[in-house]
Amino acid sequence: MNKVERSEVLGLAEYERVREPFRVRVIDEKKRRRTKLGDKASAIFENKDTVLLQIQEMLRTERITREAAVQHEIDTYNELVPGPHELSATVFVEIPEKEERERFLVDARGLEKAFAIDVDGERCPGKNDASREFAERTTAVHYLKFPLTERAERALRDVLEKKRKASEVVVELVADHPAYQARSRLSPETIVSLAEDLA
């Protein structure tokens, strides 16, 4: 999947003219790419569209126009776009009560290393950004890449190439940590969307 290029990012006034239909389309796409992960987390699988929306919204919110600052946002968010033979996800710890959330983030230190995707039983461990690791706690947001094994990628490509139905492929997002164990089977709609990332 190609990363977002500077030429694809609109200026503030130009973006304002197309913002509503663009947001509606990508938010609808994000719904298909979101999954709950147990009772304390959810994940959204990132692609070029989700990243472009985040870039445009950040530039709009912060009123960023200086070229170097625009490029910095593009470079930062492009880290979320999946590369060849991988999927990308942002996992959010969702505990509304602040004290409970803080206790959990301390108890679950190392959680960032505990995520995986299972495709038909083939485990693909997540890779996290080591610069976001802290010895005393984990974070509430995790940016992950999931390098796919050859067999896992083949299963998704079979869906893409219509050799298998998405409902026949078992894809699960997993958290396997002493403080948090969760497993979520992805819907056929989500699997189709992820398979399209490999096109």
C-alpha cells in the first residue's frame, strides 16, 4: 500500500470544500475496520484513507500551513500505513474512569508487546514502536504493525481473489497479557477490507 504523498494533502480552504463527503466516506470505511477487543479495548485497522483523514483533520484543527510542519504531519502519520505483507492497527484502551484506567495501565505494562493477529490459526505477532515503551506502565494508545506469514497472507489474498469467502477465513485479533486476555474474531466485512489492503 502506498503512503500518503504531499500532493494528495489539500490546503485548508480546499479541504473545507470537500471535508464533509470525505469524512462521511472514510468514517463509514472505519466502521468496517473497527473491532472491540474484550471489554477494555478496541482497534481500528489503518490504511491510506484513514491516515489521510487524520492528516487533514490535524492540519485543520491546528491550522497548520507552514510547509515543513505539513510535511512533518504527513511523515508522522504515514508510519501508520501498512507496508508490503503486513497489516496495521491502532489499539485503544477504553476505560472511562480515570483512576481505574491508570491502575490498569500500570498493571498492564508490556501490553504493547502482547498483541497478535491469528489467521486460520497462523499467529502473526504485532510489532510496536519501541520509543513508546515505558518500564513502569503501558500507554492508552498502541500503534502496531502485524507482519503476515506467507500462509496468513495467502488466506487473505484468497479472499481478495474470490477463491475463498471471507466467512470461511478465521481472523482474530488477540491480546495475551497476564493483566489482559482478549480475543476478537473479525467480521467477514472487516476481513474483506483488510484483504483489499494487500491489493
